[in-house]
Amino acid sequence: MTKKNKAIDTERIIKAVQEILIAVGEDTEREGLKKTPERVARMYTELLGGMHEDIKKHLKSTFTENYDEIVLLRDIPFYSICEHHLMPFIGSAHVAYLPTGTVLGVSKLARIVDCFARRLQTQERLTFQIADFLMESLKSQGVAVILEASHSCMTIRGIKKPGSVMVTSALRGIFRRDPKSRNEVLSLMHSSNK
């Protein structure tokens, strides 16, 4: 009925979810719960599929272009799973790079964000992974990544502070060393039509 997704063992997830349901005092044969373990296994396969995806495949859509100004894709929706509580954090990514003769297809920036986000993560690590991958892979003059996210592990449990947003940044190359370039990219990231 269920399939393995490379390293994701759905049968094992199904058994584990059944055990959790029993541990919290539920009846696993109750109508609403009969298929829950299978649904949870499919959910984890989807939400954590980036762990087994070859991220370099998204670099196949690069183009030689005589362009040496900032390329920015703002407000990229993303979701990830916090590795500390296995709860989602959801937000927006803003990704910029300064090319050196090679530009990346615009949708690929969003796909790279998704690939890294669809793993057990911390927001800090996710931010660095996106920045480091783009800097190294595109041989850019600079990369800037800002993530803004709401963490359900603190909005609906624990301290319970809904509406709070965590912001992380990673600046590489010229955006880290040159204040003028840093100010320009941050200004573009924060300008809004909202």
C-alpha cells in the first residue's frame, strides 16, 4: 500500500505513528484514525523529500548573460520542519546574488529554497545552506539570503507567542565585505509593494 521513497521507510513511520496513538490513549481502530498512520507516512515523505533530492539538478538552467547587477527573488514562500520538535516553521525567503556572467533560471532559486527547506532543519542552518550553495555553485560575486518565519514550536506550544517572526540572514562575498553593496541588497530586499 505504501512505498519507500529512497531512504524514507514509510512502513516504519506507520508503525511508529500507531504506537504514538496508543501511547496518547487513542483507539487505532476508531474510524477517524484507521488511515492516519498511512497519511502521516505520506506527509513525512512529502515534507522531508528534500533530504534525498539532488539539489545540483537545479543548476542545469543557467545562462550566460552579460549582467553584473543584483538578481533578487523576494517573498518565496517556504515551509520546513524544525528538528527540535518535529513541528513546522513557515515563512518567506528573500534570495539575491550578484552574477559573474552566469544567471540562474528564476524558478530554480525557489526550487533550491524548497529543496533545502524540505528537510529536518533549523532556520539558521537553512539560511546558511542556501547562501553557501548559491555562492559556491554560481561562483557569484556575492549572495544574500534572508528568511522570515513563524515557528509553530513556539507559537502553539511552549511559550505560545503567536505572531512572532524569526529573521535570519546570510551574507556572502561582496555583500558581506562592502557596506555599500550590503546596504543596496538589503534595501532591495526590504522594499515592498504591500
